[in-house]
Amino acid sequence: MGPQSTPDLSTQASSPSLSTVAIVGLGTMGTGIAEVLTRAGREVIGIDTDEAAARRAVSALETATARAVQRERLTERERQDALARFRTFTDLQAAADADLVIEVVPEDYELKRQVFAALDAVVRPDTILATGTNALSVTRLAADSQRPERVLGVHFFNPAPAMKLVEVVSSVLTAPTAVTAVTELARDLGKDPIAVGDRPGFVADGLLFGYLNQAAAMYESKYATREDIDAAMKLGCGLPMGPLALLDLIGVDTARTVLEAMYAESQDRLHAPAPILGQLAEAGLTGRKAGRGFYSYDAPGTATVVPDAESPAAADERAGGRPVSGVGVAGSGTMASGIAEVFAKAGYKVVLAARSLEKAEKAKARVTKSLGRSVDKGRMTAEARDAALAAITPAGSLDAFADVDLAVEAVAEDLAVKQELFKTLDKVCKPGAVLATTTSSLPVVACARATSRPQDVIGMHFFNPAPAMKLVEVVRTVLTADDVHATVRAVCAKVRKHPVDCGDRAGFIVNALLFPYLNNAIKMVDEHYATLDDIDAAMKLGGGYPMGPFELLDVVGLDVSLAIEKVLHAEFRDPGLAPSPLLEHLVAAGCLGRKTGRGFREYAARR
């Protein structure tokens, strides 16, 4: 009986559009989808068994369209026409004349199955049935339907009027004509649809929720505070929100449901919900909607965070530090020159030391160019530039660090090289000088143990480019003295960087959360689940990321990425952190990203 309806679907797909759409479930997402459809000229039938929900949906549409008129995005006539196209009902029978039905009821399989069973008895044979799930099996819903070939997933992102991404999810049972019809509708709505297969989380949430889960586990282990985790990912990766704040926005209970579904299919420990998600959900602390989750809010449903018992103390945390006036920077690469620039602009006297005076002078020349660009762009005066350059003294030996109060190394990411350098710093630097490493992946304590004063050693992980990036991860070992930590925090404030505290373990905060996400994106391609372009688009459009994962991997360098992933895998011994074979193959082939002209994409000039 089912396959015979496929020609009807083909006829539907070839029509100009799906003109009448029913929305089942008028919560936030259903109301948002209704707004998108009505403003695009579709007749929308809103269905919710709760009459109050239906009234709220009408009120929300009235408010949203009135705001659009005020902003001159709609005329008053267009607003009235849109409102007239939206009708609400409490009975599924109202969907009888719909060309497409989209259900967005709560994420409960039995509830969704009942909705689809009821719709089977109501709608026309050619009507397409779409589920808005982001966690449950579209295939299972289709198989339980009378006409599985007309069932698919259509996953909008919240808020639906603003978010451009729509994931169109087909199962092995879905007719291609149904996918085509819904994809064309999404484009007509001004959205960017991507076609994906049926697996929990699809592309965007499949990558996003693993990352959110790891952030929750990091917080639960007391490795870093919620504020520092969120600040690190915003400032270090350019994300619009930190992961814990985002979990509160999504809903802790919703996140747990998605992760449970992902883990049931993947059995990947990275998807096993962090216990704290269950604890918060069971306590009713589900995030913004409850007024409390990882953070506390001034009222349920609001975004205003209020202080609570976990909020940082207001006391001056910089008290008790050591005085710092002179800074030594060891290295001649981009990071070393960038750090030297940061300190010089903040008024510190800087010794920039390399393996030869020539290399040190080249590093200072790089600073000169950078400051020159700042002057050209009006970001600093010529006088400030000259003062900063005058503060930097190039040197061909670490002996020049004899009088510095803080020595920062930014040499090659090789433990043996760094340990030899710290042995030299131990001999050269005066007693009481703070010794810092900029490592992003090596154990800070291994550098500390190369000296006779491990209590003076700390990690200061700047991000590239150092003059522009505001974040510094301050990494304490079990041996680091309190006043050394206080000193570095004070120095970060003076150079206008945002310090976040973390312990001495692989990846610190940013890389420990970023690189498993990147690795999972590579696995999606390796498994032929989605294309590079679709994954990059999904994370930029659906997650608000400034770059897609493959764009970012090619910028960072595939060799650098592989090295960090190997360190994470070795430290945490989690099979899910094992680097993707595709990444290893590309690195072995010398395809390292933009720096070699080819990585996941081709950058060399085309003939």
C-alpha cells in the first residue's frame, strides 16, 4: 500500500511549493516555524491540544510581526496578511488539507509515534509528514507509520526566524521526491538546507552535544570554574556563547535526552551524559527556563545571570603577587614576537632573546611591521608605537634574562627542547623570577622539574595571534606557588588579557574541548555521513561558529591538530579521542592545510 503513494509524492514535489503546512506543537520552536512560514506566504495550521499554547503562539506572532513593521521589514498590509494566514486548532483533524505536516511536540518517542499514527488517519496520501526531532530515530518513526516513504525529518534551529540552517533528514525508507519538496520549501523560506542521514544529533547537534557534554564533565570534575570554561571557549574560539551557558539556554534536560540517544547508537563514551546533567535535570534545575541550571537567573525564562554561591569572589585576587617590570621572551617565531609586542605595548621592558642576535632582530622587525599596521589603521599613535619598540631589546642569548622578573618561553612545541631551555633559565634568571611556558599541549610540570625551583614555574598559554586574542590560560602545576599564580594573573590584567585558571593536564580548557569536536567532524566525513561543505555550513549557520571545523583545521595545520589529538588520546586513554584515520593519512601525505596549499581543501593556484 505504501509504495503506491510515491507517484503522488512526485506530483507534490513538482508543484511550485508546499502551500499549506500544519505545525503540531506550538511551543517556542513550533511558533517560530509558524512565523517563518506565514511570512513566506504559506497557509499555516497551528495545532496544539493546549488552548493556552495556541493563544501564546498567536500573541507571539502578533508581537514579532509588529516588531518587523517597526523595523520596516514588513508593511502593515503584509503583517495583516501574514496574521490571516495563521489559524490555530486543538484537534489533529485540522491537518486534513495540509500538504506538509511538521510535528514539534516534546522529545518523547511514544508521544511522537501517537501523533504520526493519528495523522496517518487524517491526512491525504500525498501529504508529507516531518518530525522536528533532533535526537530520536526518524527511521523508527517512519517504519511505524502507514506510509514510511513520506516521512522525513526537518530540523530547524532555535530561534527559527533567525537561524538559517535546516537539516533535511531522510531515512532509508524516505522517497527522494519528499526530500526534494521539503528542501525546495526550505530554500523558498530563505533557509540553507543540508541533506543528512538518520543518526542522533544529525550534523550540527551531533558535533555540538559531544562538546557540550565534555564541558559539563570538565566542570563537574572541578578542573575549571563555569565562568572560566565559558570565557575560554568564547575568547579562545570566537564562539557566541560558552558551553555551560548554552546548555542552560538549550535546557539541561533536553541536552541529556539528546546525549542518551547519541550514546545508545554510538556507544562512544564522549556521548555518555555527564552525571551532572542527570543530577541537575532530576533536581528541576534545567537552565534558563527553570531560573537555575549551571548558572542562576533572576527569573525563570530570563537571560540575566545573578550571583550565587559559585560566583567568583569580589576580593582583589592580584594581592600577594611579585613585582614585575622587566619581561624576557624566548623565541623568534610568530608567537614570541606577538607576546613581546603585547608586553611592550603595556609598558614593560622586554628582552626578546633568540638563538642568535640576527634571529632576535628579525623577530623585532616582525613587531615593527605589526605596530606599523596598527598605526595605519588608527589603533595606536606613532608615539605609542615608538615607545613600544624602544621597550624591546633583542638579544642573541638567554644570558640577557639575568634581570627580568618574568621569563616567558615561546619556542618549539618539543618537550626536550623546552626542558633544556628551562635548565638554562634556572641558571640565568635571578632568584624570585617567574618562569612561564606557553605550551599548548605539553605538561608544564615536566618543564618545572627541569629547574631547581619548580614552585616558580607556571603555564601562560597565549593564543595566536597574541596581540589580538584576549585569552590566556593560566596553568598551575601541583608545585606552583600561590604568589606566582597571583603574579601572572596581575600581569594578564595589565596587558589587557583575560586569564582563565586550569590545572596541568593535556589540552587545558580550549584544546581539550575543541579538538575532540574537530576529530568528530573528520569522522563524519570519513564515514561518508556528510560532506566537508555541509558540515562547515552546519556549524556556522546552526551553531554560530566563526569558522567551520574543516576551515579551522586547515588554518591551524593538520600536523598540529594531529599532534594535539595524540596527546589528548594518550592522556585520557579514551577510544573516542583516537585521531581519525583520515587525518593521519592526510598528514602522512604532506597535506597539512593552508601552509602547504592543500589540506581538507585545495588552496594552491588552479591552472
